[in-house]
Amino acid sequence: MKMTFRWFGETDDNITLGQIRQIPGISGIVGALYDVPVGEVWPEEEIMALKKQVNDAGLSLEVIESVNVHEDIKLGRPTRDRYIENYRQCIRNLAAAGVKVICYNFMPVFDWVRTDLACPLSDGSCAMAYDNSLLKDMTPEELVNRVAQTSNGFKLPGWEPERLGALKNLLEQYQGVDEEQLFQNLKYFLDGILPVCEETGIKMAIHPDDPPWSLFGLPRIVTCGKNLERIVRMSDSPCNGLTLCSGSLGANRANDIPALIRHFGAMGRIPFAHVRNICFTGDRSYHESAHLSSDGSLDLYQIMKAYHDIGFDGYMRPDHGRAIWSEKARPGYGLYDRALGVTYLNGLWEALEKAGK
Ligand code: CS2
Ligand code: MN
């Protein structure tokens, strides 16, 4: 297992590479170029500059999260071929810089969705929360505005209130796209890019939908074991893999995370693991919690044991943390709680290693 840490770059993160390097057991950064518009090729020089910066700090840059997929590909519009060609070039450029895994998602319109980005917890910290009873009576526009107004200046990923016009337009375009169509559009995309992945050795790792159910009538397909199975079987290529995100999939109580890890891990289809906990507050409602099992609803020991039992040698990272110790950071991506998460996960791992001997 290679423990990594997500970093948003020098201008977009309050955390430095020097700080990350001091977290015990971290070997690399999960990075991205955040200023390249979705659908465009990531320039080689910019990738190399990021790599150099990360390597100079004594860390590796082998995982990218994310190369986002243009909506025209998800919508299956005729213009998709141009964007798929760009994606292929982007894979080549990343491979030339030594990248091994690309995380991506196939969620229409929204990336992760929460109804609160700074929900106060009883210990005085804040965490992101999702309350389905709030969401079900809201329009997408109301959600975007609510989050922007109640979350200390932070917004839903990609949805600044100034872009609400684009949101309406995009939602209309999805009206003819159901789950089946979205599966087919994913297959078309994978058929286009996987040959380049095989040539270059890059593994693609699709991130689950977060939360793993349909929102605002939009189709969502990366949600459960059955659908993950359909996705990995769309192509037998070992490059067609998953980002197994415990917190995203775990929001659906029917998803047995250790069982999913064992199943897809045994197939060699988990190049990247996101490990975090959530605490249920209702049927489809939860807040994020510290990584520790007793702080949330998921059993992190069983999750780490499943990775250990399959001999997991891919990349892992802690996922969202709480905002603690007065840190002003991006929601979910502060230094302190994620660093505590790493240390806890490494502790579980060491115990599993030694118990197995
Ligand atoms: C991430 C996702 O912050 C997060 O929750 O796990 O936003 C993830 O980066 C994307 O969905 C992957 O494309
Ligand atoms: Mn995740």
C-alpha cells in the first residue's frame, strides 16, 4: 500500500508540500492541474513543472485526481470525439511524466453534493453533511445558493452562484439521458481511451458518485456493487479500474464496503483507495466524521483488513476530514484531520502486517 495525500497546488491550497512531507508514512501527492478548462489537453510543460515541484519536496506524483470528463462525453453529444481525443493526449502527457493512475468521475452536472459544508459537530469541529430531507424539496439553484451562503465562502465544486445560468442549460440537456444511456456513453468513452492506457501503462480509476443515488432526476450509475460490476466488465482491460471510495459508496447502507474491496480487489481492479468514515443521522442523511471507527458508522478496521487480505499494493489516501483546531481550509481538505486519518490508517495497517506474520 502506498499512502498519498491530496494537494490542490501552491495557489489553491492553504497547505504546503513541506507540511505534507512531515506526515509520517506519506510517499506521494495526489495532484492535478486545476487551471486547465475541462476538456482541454493538459500541457506537458505544466505537468512537468508540477512534477518537479512535488519531487523537489521529496514526494512522488503518480496519481492524478481528477482529469475531469467533459459534459459532452457524458451526454453523448457528437462533439464528444474531439474531447475524447484530447483526453487521450492528456493520458499520454501524464504517462510521460511518470503518472500511473488517473482518477475520474462520470457524474452528470455535479461532482460531490452536500447540503452543508460546515456543519458543527458536538466536539466543536465542523464537517460536511448531507441531509436528504433538505435536498428533496430544493431546486438545484437553491442548493447552490444555500451552500454558497452557509459555508464560509466555499461553494459546491464547480458551482459558483455566477454560473447558475449554465446550470439550467445543462440540466435541460440531460433531460433525454437516462441511466442506460449514461452507461453507454461511459462505454464509448472507455473504448476510446483504454487503448492509450494500455500503451502507456496508465490505470483509470472511476470515482463513485457521491452521494450514490440520483439527484434532481439526473442519472447516476457509479453507485453500487452491481453497477460497478457492469462497469469493470465493460472492458476486460486491467486499466479499467475503480477508485474505491468508502465514504461515497458507504452512504448507501446496502453497500458492504469490505465485500466490495475483496471482490474488485481480487480482480485487480482497485488501483486507488479513498478511505474515510461517515456518521449516519438518518436513512439517507449523514455527516462526515473523523476516520476512527468509533466516530462514525463504518468499520475502518474491517475496511483496512479487506485491503490487507487482498494484498493491496495500490495507492491509498485519507479522504475528507473535519475542520479542526481553527484551521481555515477547503471543506474536507484541511491538514490536521486528514493527517490524523493517515496516522490512524497507518497504525491499523502496521497492526495487520504484524498480526499476519
Ligand atoms: C473527491 C471527489 O472531494 C471529493 O470528494 O473524492 O471530488 C473526487 O475527486 C472526484 O469525484 C473524482 O473525479
Ligand atoms: Mn472520495
